[in-house]
Amino acid sequence: MDDELNISAEDVQRLSPNEQRELQMFIQSETQKSQISKNIHSLTETCFKKCITSSISNGKLAGKEETCMSNCVNRWYDSNLAVLKHLETLRASQ
């Protein structure tokens, strides 16, 4: 089954200005969702490789693995927050 959708520039030009704005907003929203998904996947992979040292046979992490995962996620969050604050400061100073 081919799920690919091909939309030409001519197809977009036939849309009303309001429809074009809605399409642009939809594309931006989907791009943001995709980026968030990629970031979460990357975070999960990084923290998993760093923290999980045993096999997960009973569906639970070992105590130190759970703590490591929590710390890893929290540091990632703190880092991203610091970067965003710095970028906001730079933007405000322009």
C-alpha cells in the first residue's frame, strides 16, 4: 500500500489564502511533532544505553537503573531549559 501523497505547487496555488495559511500551520505543527518525537527517541536511547546494564526480565528496572534514568532525563531537561533561556536572552537583546 502506497501512503505517499504528492501535492504539486499548482495544487497549493489553487487553494484560497486562508486554506494556504491553514496548510502552512498544519505542516509546521506536524514538523514540530516530528522533531519532538525525534528528541524523545534520542533521549530514550541515550539514557537507556547509559543506565540499563542488566536485562529487563520482570518488567522493572533495578533501583540504581531507575535512579540513573531519572537523573539522565532530568539533566537533559535542565540542559534544554538552559539553552532555551539563553536563546531567549539573545533574542531579547537584538
